[in-house]
Amino acid sequence: MDAVEDIKQRLAIEDVIGEYVTLKRAGRNFKGLSPFSNEKTASFIVSPEKQIWHDFSSGKGGSMFSFVMEVEGLDFKGSLEHLARKAGIDLSQYQSGRTADTGKLKQRLHEVLDTATRFYQVQFSKHQSTLEYVLKTRGYTKETALLFRLGYAPNNGTALLDYMTRKDFTEKELSQAGLTSKRYHGVGDMFRGRLMIPLQDAQGQVIGFTARLLEDIPDAPKYINTPQTLLYDKSRHIYGLHLAKESIRKSGYAVLVEGNLDVIASHQAGVRQVVATAGTAMTEPHLKTLKRFTGDIRLAYDADKAGQAATERAIPIASKVGVELSMVTIPSGKDPDDLIKQDPKIWQQVITKHQNALDWLIERYREQLDLETAVGKRQFSDVTLAVVKQLPDKVDQEHFMARIAKIIGVSTDALQSKMRADIQAPRKRSKTVQPQSALGQADQAKNQNHFLSLMLMQPALRSYLEPITEDMFTEDAAKQVCSFLLQNPSFSGDAKEAAVLRNISDYAKILGLQFEELYQGIELLELRNEAARLQTRVIEQYVKTKKQPLIEAMRDAGEPDRTRLLSEAKALDELLN
């Protein structure tokens, strides 16, 4: 049995996508406005016959699984689990041994945590001082409290434990969910006398809690979190993402704050592209998750030492992941919650006035250090170059080194020497291709896909494949189609020949759909002109990508290597003639 195929049998792709996009019948297909761009003319196509979708505005496409991955920010496994629940399919029947057991345990822990959340909500509705804190002190509405499922943990030690065991949950399950702990007098509730803030995954399922103290108790932490469990991983969880993801996609950016209560206040004020990590502990998985929705991440951290240190750590991670990281400066040292209470409109304005994170960091150190002294200049260059040297893009490095050099009145050569000394130069430089912008990558993918759609669907145009090689394509599926057509230039749909493309059938179907939408019915002469134009663009973009690391390598190469590299660059130029 195949879980993927069974899900496809039970769910219609147009119904799955129709929950996110308003679709209208257009012949054999459906059309709608892209959920990934702010287009005004519908270019998002769903083909029930082929069981695929394609978005012409962004170049994205695939099966119902890839669509859910895109809109929900999931990996394939998460998408499979999401659609299996929708289809009423138990995935454990497709698994064996430990994998099936883990799947069942996760499902059970979700039930445990959802039941606990409802218990805390009921207790909240009965606890007057917590209601006053949330509704009056914090200023949240009842609707907001319900939306974020706020609750209260009673302070008698075993209230949740007693309730959950009556509901036939075991002590072991409660422990595995992070709801109990061993104490001097035995097992008891993990959370007591606290406001309970459920932590929910990107689909809204509860995976843990943040618990806030409601009264001052000496040496007691104001906030405590669920410990690491099978469901909750602090290094990956983003608070509020299940409610923010649509606004993030539409606005084109995400605002990252320090506190869960800041997120709640912002959502109530109508600014919903706001999420939080656990304090300032940002990680690579956090940014990779957010990148699925936007490449524009804005930090609204406190401008204190902790916030500054967190920004230093985050800049290289953001550069590695490929997102634009910037800082939002909150006036008068307030936090977002304070600002929203003062005037929500100011908060809305503040998040639009963002500054590049490294520029912001440089300004902070510029204010804190005495740059009129040699010591101050050395300290300034120490802390800023420590961040700059971790940037993978050489252009970014040179830009910021020039800025730092100007600020402290030294040459960029002096800074480069200092940075090389810090890095211990004998290490060989990486010769990887510098990352393109998201816009450049999308344009390159579109040109490659449109070219291949013509080559696959119109045999009369395959002479335009003559100067093309498979390494000119960026995606593995595109490489495979190119290789297949080069080996089978007379291919016209023969099932035996096409069998080699079975593992990329969705991609081949997308190429067919693109041809139908863009080129069906167009005269062959016009198609030849389009094929020639696209062939030129594919080659030009390939040459540009390949020449960049060669030029970088030539700067440090000795004479023999420089001659070889120059020869390689000339060979690339010949492709353009």
C-alpha cells in the first residue's frame, strides 16, 4: 500500500487547494489568484486531470502535497500527516515497527495536550484574579483569550494530574507530554498557579505551554516552558505562526518579537504578521521555517545587551539561510506590548521603518565605544569584523568593511589584513557560487521550465537543445528531463521511453500544463522565436552563474591557476556566441 496514492484517491486536488484559493472553472482546469504573490490577474492553475497545480506568477508548482508544504510551511512528512488527517487515513498502517509506534505516540500526546488545554481554559474562566490580569491589566478581549486558548493552572499540586487520570490518560503519557514532574512527595503538576499560554505548531495543534507567574514569589522564574518532548522543540518552535502565516505571506514580511504576550497584543491590534521565538534564542531552523513564507525578517528585540548579542548571533545565520534580516527600533525603550497599549497605530508605523541588522549593530557599537581612541577603534573593529567575516557573500563583506573602515578612519586593506589574520589565512577559500536573490532564482527557474516545456511537448523545436547541457539547469528534475530529451531526441510520448521519467512525473505534468496555458495553438514560427529567446536566456544565466566563482578565484590564484581559470572563463563566453 502507498499512503501518497491512497490520499490522492480520497482527496481531490481542487478541493484541497480550494480551502486556500478561490478557484473558478476554466475549461478542463481551475484558475485562481496566486496565494504567493499579489497578482490581479489569475495565473494560478489547478489541473484535476493531471492532479497538479502551477503558479505562473511565482514559478512554483507540484502535487497537493507540495502545495500544502508551501502554504503551511511544512516539510513533506508534515504535509503527508496533514493530508492523511484530512482524508481520514491512519498512517501507522503504512509504517512498521518503531516508526508506527512513534506516530501513534505523537497522536496520543496531541490528545493529551489538547485535553489539558481545555482543562486550563475552564479553570481560567473560574479564576477571578487571572481573568482580571488578562482582561484588565493586559487589556485582552475575551475573543483574543479564546483565540490563543489562554488558561490557568490551579495551585493545589495535582489538579491536572487528577483530572487527566480520570480521563484515562496515564502518568507516563502526562510525563511524556511535559505536564508533570517528580517532586519530593511524588508526581505532581508541572505548572501551578500560572497563566497558561498554549504553544501551537504551524497547524494549530498544541505541543506544549509557556506558563507565566501571576504573583511575585522570591526566586521563582516569571516564565517556565514545557521541557523538550517528542512534540516540543524550543529550537524549532515559532509562537503564533499558525495565526500569522497568512498575514506574513500577504504583507511579505515577518516581525519577530521576544515575548508570547507581545504576539498576542499585536494580533489583537490587527498587526498579525508577528511571531516569537523563546526569548531571543533564534536558530537556523527558526529562520528556515519562516523563509517558507517570506525572505524579509524584522527583529523587534530589546536594544539591551541580550538583544544586541542575539542580533550578532542571528546575522550570520540569516545570511547563511538566505533571508534579509533587519531591526525594528521601538521608541523610548518600550516593548511591543507597551507601545500597543499606548497607541496601536504607532506600532504599525514602527515595523515599517526597519534597518539592516548589521547596519543597526554597527550604529549601536558606534554609540557605545569611544572611536576617538585607538582602544575604541580596536574594540569596534573586533566586534564588527567578527560578524562580517561570517557573511558568506563576498560583496556583503566588502560593503561592510568599507563602511567600518570609513567610520574608524583606516584603510580597507588594513581591515582585510586583520580579518585574514583572525581567520588564519592558510585555510583554502571556498569557491562556491554566491547565492542569487530570490527574484533572480525565480526568473532563472521560469526560463528553464518554459524552455523545457517547449522541448518536451514540441519535437519540431528540439534542434534548440543542441548547445544545451543538463548542468545548465538548477533543479534535479529539470536536469533529468534535459538528459532524457538529449538521449531521445525523437521522443513523442512513447510510454516505454517515458518510463525513465516516472520518478519526476509531477514535474513532467507541470511542463505539459505550462505548454497548454502558454503555447497551445500558437504558430510554429512564433514558437521557434520563443524557443530561441529562452535558449539564449538559459545559456546567459548559466554563464553568469559559472563565471562568478571563477572571477573570485582569480584574485588569489597563482599564474598557472590564473591561466587555467581564464581559459575556463573564455570557454563560457564562447557559449554566448
